[in-house]
Amino acid sequence: MAQLATRLPDIIAAERRESRNRWLMLLPALVILLAAAIGPLLVVVVYSFLTAGDYGGVVWHFSWDGWIGVFASRDPFDGTLSLADAHIMILWRSVKLSLLTTFFCIVFGFPTAYFIATRPPRQRDFWMLLITIPFWTNLLIRTFAIMGLIRNEGILNGILLSLGVIQQPIQMMFTDFAILLGMVYVFLPLMVLPLYASMERLDFSLIEAAFDLYATRSRVLRKIIIPAVKPGIVAGSILVFVPSLGAYVTPRILGGGTQLMLGNLIELQFGQARNWPLGAALSLTLLLVVTVALIFYVRSAGAEGDRHG
């Protein structure tokens, strides 16, 4: 004990040196993180509290107009405020389409991942290759492919017309349906990959035991499969919901500039409208919505894990 007591100061000093060395090794990465991530975010925060310039940019004069403009519009004659119906509608459309995109990605991604996980090991790589092939193609090209499918002279309308199901083309382009279809197609692999990773670790002997005990298919799905792969569902939902909420290319092309989402509205403020403070405030609003969604997903996953031990 006496020997340990005499060596204790040296041990503490060695641990402090090791901790200091670890921080010194992390310092370059921390500097890059501050400069590349937190720095631009701080610029956006500062811009949201400044005055818009006449021809773009900002005037270094403190103003709440950027944040007020997120949910209200000011009358140019008497300065009275009224509810910004267009911004609220775009925010609601963005959240609604993002939630629907996440839902349909789960609906189509879950059986796809289950199918791949139940194939023989030698075949799984082939099926996963087919899932990842869309990532090899540029997002813009994939979006134009959807346009070629659903436009008035596209493949879908051509088939329906040739079969006599419809007498004239169905207007699918420039609608919420077109945006939803495009985003489900674009983000579906992001749901399949984490679901497959969870299902690959699933003990399928539990499913066989449940069937031996005369459990129905729906009960096996609800009581065994879904709880076991819930981490994959949560991870896939985050990977789909977050980028779809801020999507720009797909709504811009398939929405035709009339069915705007938050990403398009932000670009409009920094571009044609030249209202940089409002664009910055809308960007931070999008960040806040994403943060709330992430907190909800993480807490729901944590609460479910606590209930199941």
C-alpha cells in the first residue's frame, strides 16, 4: 500500500499527459470541424438577424425581419403584419411529403430487406448490388427518368391509353404525387440498407419456434420481427426523412416550380428574391425541424429499448 501511495502522483501525472496528448491529436480534426461545419452555420445565424440589401447580400444592421418573414408577411404600404400563408403551406407540404416518403419507403423497403435477408448467403450480394446500383447514377438523371415515366407522353400514360383504361393522359407531373414518387424512388435504398443490416442479424429460429407454437404470420411480424429490427427502421427513417425534408432537385423538376418545398423556398430567397436574412432564417427553421425529428426518433427508440430491456 505504501508503495502504491508513493506511485500515485506519477500515475495521475501520466494519465494527465495521455489525456493531453489525445486532445492534441484531436486538435486538427476539431479545427476542421469548426471551420467547415460550425463556421458556416454561425454565418447563417448572424445573417438571419441582419437587414436585407437592396440587390442581395445584407446590411449590417440588426433586424428581426428575417425571422418575422418565416411565418408573417409585412404590407409594403402600411407595414402591418399578416400570416404568411404561402410559407406555412410550403412548410406543411415539406413535412407531409417527407413523412409520406418515409412511410412508403418502410412499406416497400421492409419486404425487400426481408426477401434479401432470407436468400442463401451467396445470393445476397447480388441482390444488394441491385439495390445500390441507383447510387451509381446522378440524382438529376434519376429524377429525369421518373419524369419520362409519368409525363403526359410518358410510359405510364402510353400503356394506359393503349389498353383503353383512360381516354386522355392523366396529369401526374407538377403535382405532390410526382414529388412523392420521385423521392420514394430516390431514397428507398437508404431505407433498405439499414433494414437489411438489422434483418441479417435476426435469429430466424425464433420465427420457426413461433410458427411451431401456432402463432399467426401477423403476430410473428408484430411480436418478433418488427421489435428485433426496430433499430434498422429508426435508422432508415432518419436517413430518409432528413434529406427528403430539405430536398431540392426532385421537387424542383417534378414539381415544376409550382409545388415548392422548403429547399426550393430557401433557394428562391437567396436567388431571385435576394432576401438573404429570410433565406437564412428559413434554413435555420429547417434545421430546427430536423433536430426535433431526430430527438423524437432517438427518444422513441430509447423508450422502446427500455421497455424490452
